[in-house]
Amino acid sequence: MTDEKRKTFSTTIYPSISQNFKVACVKRNQAMNEILEKLMILYTKGEINLEEK
């Protein structure tokens, strides 16, 4: 992406969500951090929006 150095990012999340996400990434042969970065980029660009219920 850039020459920028990566930093550790941590947050709390429900274990079931984390496990389901991990399984989905493994099934698709994709790294969890890569997917999270792409989602963050799309969200900051306004290309995806999430509505609270």
C-alpha cells in the first residue's frame, strides 16, 4: 500500500464474531488484517455505510 510502517490495532469484540470472521477469511484464503484494512479504507472514503439498528 505505502511505505508507511504498520502499527498494532486492538479493540474489544465478541468472541463469536471474531471466530466467524477468522473462519470466513481462512475459507477464502485471505488475511484478516488485509480485509479489515480494506473495510476501513472503504468506510473512510464513504464507499460503504453502516446504519445502526
